[in-house]
Amino acid sequence: MSELRNKTVLITGGAGILGRRIVRSLLDNGGRVAIVDVNAEVLVAFTAELEREGRTDAARGPGRWSAHAVDITDLAALRDLQQHLRTVWGDIDVLINNAAAKSPNFFAPFHEFPLQDWEMVFETNVTAAMQCCQVFGHAMAERGEGSIINTLSIYGIVAPDQRIYEGSIYEGRAINTPAVYSASKAALWGLTKYLAAYWGARNVRVNAVTPGGVESGQNDTFKMRYAARVPMGRMARAEELPGTFVYLASDAASYVTGQNICVDGGLTVW
Ligand SMILES: NC(=O)c1ccc[n+]([C@@H]2O[C@H](COP(=O)([O-])OP(=O)(O)OC[C@H]3O[C@@H](n4cnc5c(N)ncnc54)[C@H](O)[C@@H]3O)[C@@H](O)[C@H]2O)c1
């Protein structure tokens, strides 16, 4: 429960499916959490849940979280956020680059995938994560301490088996994993390793977590086809992911950098 005491964590995409789980786990382990998400509506709904759970907002009284409707592709907004958080809590100790974008034509076939969708996904998944590192990671390097955790995907490591998408439905439509998703996550892994080396001597650790597919309302056909690809024979449950983020954020991982921990039921071993 005290793993993250006195640590301030900033998580992007903090109001998403995994983000919400990670935020709760960070709070349960004693961290202060700045929750950043571009979707103000889901952010408000999530923070209402936190209020109902009796976890008060730092801005309104004793509490350990604050919520920020910020688009992380906006470098000036990131710098403003940094200034604001400095006045409230001081510098950020842990940055979790967890946001990922789904563009309007995300499920378009490869040969028709619009360039503007490609650029939008890359801008969020890679460029904005890099900007967060420029702003918050650089401040860590100057202080000589910090941890950055990038959320990757199994499809940045291995290619999706196209057969799992036959008859698969999610949120009412047929799904696949576009090439831009794989390419952007692979790029984020490259950035992870680069910065681990770049800031190693400054005691800023840079690691990655690779989640496997999380069960979140996919139809039975998809769940069955996906599960058949996984040594453990099932999709991940969202609550199985946050522990690895807490570990990498904490001092228990003080000599761990440049690593990618796959929390995928073994999918990437074969
Ligand atoms: N859910 C899975 O099965 C799964 C599997 C592997 C990897 N991942 C990765 O885990 C992370 C979280 O996934 P999720 O399932 O919670 O997705 P999600 O779509 O539920 O959450 C992503 C969040 O990022 C936010 N976001 C998007 N663009 C942003 C921007 N420009 N500025 C700020 N916030 C922005 C969205 O509003 C959303 O709330 C992602 O990086 C995703 O690629 C998820």
C-alpha cells in the first residue's frame, strides 16, 4: 500500500479502459495522480466515480488526484500543465504514456487507409508521447530521478493473426488491428530504448508495458479466436495490468530500465 508514497504520477489516457484501472491502483498504492485525457466527457464521468468512491479531488480538499482535460499533442498545453502541477504538487516523479488514438477510419483496409488517419494515430501514440518525455522527462533528468512507462501493444511486437478477426465484432462493428497501430507501438518501443540509454546516467528509468488484448465487450467469436492464440487460453482482465505499472513506477524497480514487460498470457512467446 505504500509503494508509491510521496510519488506524483502523471498518466495520459487516464480516463480510458486501462487508464481507469491503473489510476485506481496508483492511488491504492499511495501515489498522487494527475489524470490527463483529451475526452472531457469520459474524464468527468470517471472523476465522478472517484468522488463516489470517497477519493476526493486534490483541488477541492484533501485528496490525491487531479483531472486535466488536455490534448497531449499540444506542446504548449503540456508546458502549462507542468507549470500548474508544479504549484500544486511539485515535479512529476512518474510519467505513464498510456494514451492512444483511434482515428475516424481506423478500421479501413490497409490499401485504403487514409494518410490523415495514419498521421493522427502517429501524432498521438508516438509524437505526443515523445513531447510528454521532452517536458516531464527532461525535468526528471535535471532533478536526477524519475520513471517513464510507455504502454505498448502485443501488435508492436508481433503481427496480428488476421484469422482472429473473422466474424469479430466490437462496439457494434467489425474490427481489425490497422498497420498504423502496430507501427506506432513499435516506434514507441524504439523511443523507450533510446531514452533509457539517453537518460540512464541521469537516473531516469524508461520502460514499457505490453498488454495483451483486454476483455472489454468483444463478441464471443473474437474472444474464442483470440484465446486460441494465447498460451494461457484467454484474454486479459483489465485488473491484471496495473500491478506491472505500479512495480515499474516504484523503487522496487530502481535498477530496471530499457525493459518491456509483456502482460499478455504468453501470446508473444510463439
Ligand atoms: N485494451 C486493450 O486490449 C489494449 C491492448 C494492448 C495495448 N493497449 C494499450 O493500452 C493503452 C490504453 O488502452 P485502452 O484500452 O484503455 O484504450 P482507451 O481508448 O479506452 O483509452 C485511451 C485514452 O486515451 C485518450 N486519448 C486519445 N488521444 C489523446 C490525446 N491526444 N490527448 C490525451 N488523451 C488522449 C482517449 O480519450 C482515451 O480515454 C493504449 O496505449 C492502448 O494502445 C490496450
